[in-house]
Amino acid sequence: EVQLVQSGAEVKKPGESLKISCKGSGYSFTSYWIGWVRQMPGKGLEWMGIIYPGDSDTRYSPSFQGQVTISADKSISTAYLQWSSLKASDTAMYYCARQVDIVAYVDYWGQGTLVTVSS
Amino acid sequence: EIVLTQSPGTLSLSPGERATLSCRASQSVSSSYLAWYQQKPGQAPRLLIYGASSRATGIPDRFSGSGSGTDFTLTISRLEPEDFAVYYCQQYGSSPPGSFGQGTKLEIK
């Protein structure tokens, strides 16, 4: 069974750093792309970026380029999304999402990680 | 960048009725690379339709997708109580990783 299991909810202060994770199982982790999607409170879905764990090829949506870093450790089948300095506006639910190719739909989603940034 | 506009923003219908949701793209979506997702409160989205008209595994046949170019439609033939949710379209044919529409909320009348 394909599963994407994300790390738990986080509460951080502005300016702090954060790295959240998404562990894949039940499939060949290095053969699929993993993307990250933001959903701000009460809002829609926004693509942030995507990575191919097989060779770490990474693409970012223009709105998120330079704001976050996406990485992966294929030895433990885990993808990451990180911030170096959080802002209150980063408060959102973050989903990881699997797709078979860079030009493809999402066939599996993680359960989401809620990030709250507040002083 | 392709912008997707979904309409209506909110659709109020009763169980048993037919729902028609629209997704319009600012440019032609190549190869009908258009997907639909359903999201219920507190849950992750779920894939319903890909390639504009192909149902994902396990999706009931009351869900159907159609369209090409810039105009796409998701139809739910007879609404069940569990179908009331928010629906998003997504184009994945350009500017990887693609873009989502703003969503249509399907609510019980």
C-alpha cells in the first residue's frame, strides 16, 4: 500500500527555522516525483515545488523560489520542506504529494502538516 | 503561467440532484492534462479525474469529466451526501508542477 506519512504539527516563532518531512512507503521512492502544496487557512491549494528523489532534480514555483528549500534523502525514502526564517504568513497546512512524472497529476497525498507561526 | 478559474464559487444543491462544475483556463491546456480533486474538511485532497475524463481508481461512475482546450467540466450525476466538499481542478501540462483553480464549494441546499 502506497503511503506518504508526514511529520507532526509545528508551532514556531517568527524568524525560527523549520524542516518538515514526508516519508514514502509501499513503492519505489526514487521513481516518483514528490511535490509540496501549501493551503493557507480557509484558502485553496498552491504548488510550491517538486523533487525527483532519484537524482534530486528540483523545481520551484516562482512564488516560492528562494523562500523555501526542498530536498530528499533517498536512503530513508523521505522528502523535506524547510524554511530558514519563518514568517507569520507561512502559517498553513502543507501537503506532500506523489506524481509519476513531472508532467502528471497527483495520485497520492500525505495527511498534511500544520505549521503555525506566531509570536 | 496558466490561470484556472472555477465557477461557480459555491454551488448549493440537494442530494440526488446533478452537479456541474466548470474550470476555465487562460490558455489551452496541452494534451488535456487536467485533473479534478475532492477535498473534505480536515482531509487531504483526493484524485477524482485525470486526463480531463479518466476516473481514478475507486472513484464511483457518478463522477465524470469532460472538456478540452480551455473549458473543462466535472459532472456528478446524482449527488450523494458524501459528495458535498470542495472541488479543485489542476492543469499539469505546463510550468511544472502546474497550477490549481481556486476551488468550488459544493454545499447542501
